[in-house]
Amino acid sequence: MDFAQRNKFPGDIRYTPELHFTGTKLQTFNGDKAIQEHLDHVAKLKDYMCARTKEIPEVPLNCHGACQVSQWLSSESGKEFVNRKMLDSVCKRCERFMEIAAQSVLLTKMDRPEPVRDVLQSTLDFESASKSFQSGLAELLVECGYNQ
């Protein structure tokens, strides 16, 4: 495959080539998809917290099999990724976001009147944790791109 073929962007989805390592197909980390899934999840959480929907969104308290990062980590290429410090950082950011999201959903479900400063702080914590996790996913995407 020549350089031009490896760097195509079909539509607005990033092209991820198939890698081969000693005859085994390695799965590249699809960071674009992971970030989009996170943003979709954040939108559902916000819709519930802002009373635009009554459907309570799922908020797992730990990483689960449906998560893009978890699926990639379970793959052969995820197991061979050497920057464990970065993976640990991304997982901790994910856990922090899930913890804050669960607290936010619980407070919304309880429908307690809270002082404005508590609501504001909760919102800032939620946004900060979300942005931190997105940054971690982007860093992982860049790191995986350099290691291909």
C-alpha cells in the first residue's frame, strides 16, 4: 500500500489500515469512534439531567465490554501496546467521568432542590471530567498512530 492510500479519509471517518504482525491481524485503536461514542453518551446524560427526556441513561461504574477502549485493550494490538502509563491515565479518566456521571444522574433522579452553587459545581465537575477523558482518548489515538 502506498502512502496516499494509507492516508485516505473516506467520508468523515478516519481511515484505519489493517496491520499485520507475524500473521495475526492487529486491530488499530479507533479513537475517533471512541470519542464520538463518549460525546453521544454525554448528550444522553445531559438530556436526562436537563429534563429533556425521562429516560434514565445507562451509567456503568466501571469499564465494560461495549466501550471502544475496552474492546481495543482486549485485542492483540491492545495487549501489545507498550505505553501502560498512558493506558492507566485514560482508564482513570474514564472511571472519574463515570463516577461523576453516576452522581449527577442520581441527584437528578432524586429531584432534590439544591443550592445554585452546588448545581454549578456539579456541572463544572461533569464537564471537566468529560473533557479530560476526551483528551485522554485523543492522546491514545495520537500515540497509537505513531506506533503503527
